[in-house]
Amino acid sequence: MVSLVKIKEYSPYFENDNFELYLGDCVKILKKIPKNSVDVIFADPPYNLSNGGFTCHAGKRVSVNKGQWDISRGIKDDFNFHLSWIKACKRVLKENGTLWISGTYHSIYRCGYALELAGFTILNDICWFKPNAPPNLSTRYFTASHEILLWARKKEKGIKHKFNYKLMKEGNWKEDFIKKPNKQMRSVWSIQAPKPEEKKYGKHPTQKPYELLKRIVLSSSNEGDIILDPFTGSSTTGLISYKYNRKFIGIDTEMAFLDLSIKRFQDLRKEMDEDAKQKKLIKDEFSSELRNKG
């Protein structure tokens, strides 16, 4: 099978059709990807929240610690890390390509400053409101109910980025009570956290919901485009990309997360194959009826 892009010195951990996963450090792998070869990047970098604190999950007090990859190394080192992967992303983006970054106040402002230093123009900051966010158990702060998404493009004069305005305005976004039918989509999105069925093969500690990635991918890319996620985790970005006829490259340092991604991808393939068979059956039955009437 021919790889989506030629990545020197690295072989896919998994590849099937237009879905590829790589195991390793994203900065090192990005440096081996050809320049100007990727249409859209969605990045969900570490928020550096694993500090021994606690949060609420399913009504219970649980640790916020997610793994070694999420532990802060200090303000300077955390910022330098964000700057390094953002610069690596810029090199592989096409001239009209865009970069999405998700985060909370723990990380997103560092990413915003790094974007500007790296030569990006920020197009929007999206507030992702979570209607079903967990309560604050400490009772000492406002309840955290949103994340921020930064959408940016390279500072290329005269180059227009992709934005599927009509689809965002006229599409069916019924789960979002903020989005009114046939009205411009605003920069505040109401989308619930991942549903239980999205985690049936296992849980990723920072997994994003299908609906969030669906909106991101469909708003800023076209069919056949290459989407890259440098912190792919359980690869929600990849599943949405594949489902809507995009090509996907995912990178992660954790083998367990890539194995989870593979299970989710295989489940999606099975579902899509069954849907295709059902549609073909209905089409064949309809054609048969027309022939009999004729």
C-alpha cells in the first residue's frame, strides 16, 4: 500500500485505505513529512493538568492525573514544547492550510502566543460550551464548562484558506441549541462531551466528541484532503476524516492509544460497509420494481 505522504525513516504503525497511524514523537515525525503536503491539522496537545489534583467524573471524585505525557515541566519548557510542534506543523501545512488547536486556560494562551511567534494568523477563537460538564467539587471556583479552539492559517499574502461557509450556515446542527437554522454559525458551539457509545472500546482521558470534530473537519476541508492529528489519542479526528472521505495521518507516543484507535477504525469500517450494503439492497429492490412496472 502506498503511504498518503512519504515519511522518511518511519513506517506506519497501522495503515488501511486512507487511514494511517504513526508511533513516535510528533515533532520528529513531522520533520520527515514533505513541506506543504497537509491540508488541515487538528491538534489536541497536553494541557499539563496532571498535577496531583482532583476532578469529578460520573459523580465521583477522581484524580486529574492522565499520564506522564500530561505532567507540566514548568512554564518555560511547556511553552517551548508548544512552539516546537507548532513550527513543525507550519512546515507541513499547504499555503492555504489551517491549524486547529484545542485547550483550556492551562495551555491555550501559551499556544496562542506560540502561533503568533511561529508566523500564523489566528482566524477565530471558538468557545466550545459543554452543557453536561462535571461540577466543581472544591466549591472555590466557577465550574469549568468550556474549552477554547484556536483556528489559524499561515501568513501567506493573497492565499485564501478553506471555509465551507454555506455548510456551516445551512447544515443540520440540531444538537447545538445555540445554532439557529439558516443563520451564520457563531463562535460559541454547544456540544456535549463524548457519548458512552464513543468509548465502547476503551476510554481516552481527553477524548473529543464526534460532533466537535465533525464540525471542525467539515468546516475547513474538502473531500480528498489530507487531515493530520499530531496528538491523535483515540483518533476521533481520523474517524470523522475517514467517514467523510478525507485522508488521515495520526501520530501518538502511546501504543495503547493507537491500539484503541485501530479498534475504533475497524468498527467504523464495519458500520460503513453494512450501510453501503443496505443502500445497495434498497437501490436494487427499487430498480427491480421499476423494471417490473415497465
